[in-house]
Amino acid sequence: MDKFRKTVLCILLLAVAVLTGTGKSYAVIDGVTGSTFNLSAKTGYISTPEGNSVFMWGYAFNGSTDFCPAGGCMQYPGPTIIVDQGTPVTVNLTNNLTVNVSIVFPGQDVSASGGVPGILTKEALPGGTVNYSFTANNPGTYIYYSGTNSDLQVDMGLVGAFIVRPVGYIEGNPATYKAYSHADSKYDREVLMFLSEVDPEIHQLVENGKMNQVDTTTFFPNYWFENGRNLPDTMVDAYVPWLPSQPYNCMPMMHPGEKMLIRFIGGGRASHPLHTHGNNHLVIARDGRLLESSPGSGADLSESTFTTTVYPGGTADAIFTWTGERLGWDIYGHTDPTNTGKVGADCTAAGVPLQPTEYEPDHCKPVPVDLPNTLNLTIGPFYSGSPFLDQTGSLPPGTGGYNSFGGLFFMWHSHNEKELTNYNVFIGGMGTMAAIVPLGMPIP
């Protein structure tokens, strides 16, 4: 019953956010900005939807944020660091753990000072501090993580996202939104999909001080995350107070025709095949570099696919756009206003106008099947009562109710079936819902 109530609450909060315009902005990614970032490695706990909590290590941002007072809260994943191209970046890491820790920044030319030498970089001793400096020369999507005993410390939570905005980017001005310095990477909205997993048995051993019993070769995860949360918590607003160590959500929302930039990051030890329902997405970059045949040629080596495999420590950028193209029927349910309910030639002859992003060859085409009686359907909470975008219909009592604006919802999730569970409880894990919002409905 607790799991049921929590699921309903998640859906209700989503509906309220969409309809009232409250909550986070769905155009840009949450994170911390600037040029100097003071982080600390700390212990803490995260919550999972079936009622468990997991002991974690994590990076904390030592500054006041929307969800944590000054002094810093451990968070999973670590703070998403967002900087402008050309920014001289300094990251100061203070170690509040009982083991050495560090940070590596793949794709960056880093100088480290303080601490002690490690295999990959300078490490901070317990109670100590190490400093990392570099210039963010190349725009793109990157990862950062502990370079000390990474097989353990990444799984424990010492990992985060690092994003470099290209020259000319101005937050709040969508005309300037590009992931890279080429027009092929232009977008209207963006979403982070930081994919990771956790083996809770390892975490229990660490929590109980049994480090000598930890064997990372037996790694067997039972939790899978998008941005540090499991389904259905992925859909709840960012920075909700009951998830203080998991501030980031994952709820893609867009209008028809808009370009959604998906920033995939492999934040764990395993590969994850992330599938977007609705239609294909176009992978334009990997590991912070455009898929181009020569400098300046644009993403001419991009790949159209319905599932992108995200590798450990790797990143991928993809563009998702939805218009209903080639469905074979009119997604808007246009009819002849002079002959109510008639579609096809009657609708076309009546001069019913196209929607701005409508696929013209499907305009006025009827659904190619006979729709079943409502009483013969299993109604999900996101069904508006109509198969058409921007329309609603009658629903049996006690069904639907969370899509009164007539949007379309697609599940975006791992294509590895086991990864859709929370410690073997289905459905959960690495999944969320993406919403296509009618053109007339504002997205907060």
C-alpha cells in the first residue's frame, strides 16, 4: 500500500506541475555553475521507492543550494557542474571519509596540487584537500568520478556530470542553445540521463566497517538509476525535501516539433541500453565530441536509433524530436466541422487547417482500426480518454485522471528487463515517462 500511495503521489505531483506551471524549468538541466567549485566527499543515505535506504559515499557541494543549506549535503550523483567554454575551472576537494579519494575529469587537461600521488591523479587523504585546475576548452557532455579504487568508489557514489556550454550560449535564450559549436547540435530543451547502478550488499559491508570483506569482482547490482533516482521517483520534481540526497529528477517534457537534447552519461560499472519510445533519436556526439568526418562538417556521422547503449564512463548526446510523422493517421483527430466526426476527404475538403508541426500527408486520415469500447480497455493513469493529442474523453470511474491536458506519454527506459526493478520489485529502476505536451499548453 505504501508503494501504491507513493506512485500515485508521484503522478499527482507531475500533473500539478504541468497544469499550474510550478516546479522546475524543463528547458535546462539542474546543476551548479561558476568557475570555482568546493566539493567534499561525505557519507549519507539515498532512498528507494520500495522503502529501502542505501548507505552511500558522495560528493557534496559546499555552498547553499535550493535543496541543502550552506555546508553541503552528500548527493547522488554528485553535483552537476556546468561551465562555459573557455572557463578556467578550479575544483577543491575536501575528504571527510576514512579512505583516500580523488576526482578525474576525462576529456580535460588537468593539473592537480596538494594531497598525495595516486595511480591516476592526486588523492586527498582523510581530512585533507586536493585541488584540480583546468580550462574547459571543448564544449560537450562529460563525466567526473573518483580515480581512487574506482571499482569500489564509483559504485559507492563518487561520480557526477560535467557539462561545458559552447561560446555564445545564453541561458533563457533558446535561440542560443547548442550542445556544441555547430548548428547540428541546436536544441530547444535538454535532459540529463545519468545512468548508474548499485550493489546494496557492497554498501552494507562498507557501512558496517567490513571493508576487508568487500570483493568488487562479485559485483551484482539490484538497483538501477536515472539521475540518482529509481522509477517512479524519477518523475517527481527536482529538489523535493523528502529526497535530500537525490536532488535531480528525470522527466522529459516537450512540445511537438521541439528538439530535445538528451545527455546520456554512463555513471556506473555496467553498460545500459536506454530506449526512447515514440520514435528514434539521433545520436550526434560521443564522449564530448561531435560525430563528424572532419572538423566543422557537423554531425554527418550521426546515428538514428531507438536504443543507445551507454558505456561505463562514456557519454552520448542525442536529439529527440516528435511530430507524429508517418503514423499513418491524424494524431490531432481533425474532423470536418460541418459534418461532425467525419474525417478523410470530408475533412480535407472542409479546409481544416494543419497544426504548425503536423505531418501533412497524415492530415485528416482516420485511425486505421476501429477503436474498442472504453469499457474494454485497461486504462492507465496517463490516458486522457482520447488517442488524440490535445483532446480528452470520458473515462470509467476511478481511471486515468492525470492527463487532463490531452498530452501523450512515452516510457523511456532501459531495454535490459531486469533494470526495470527496485530490488526485484517490478516496475521501477531505470525508467521514466516522457511527455508530449500540446502546443497551447505552457511547460514550466
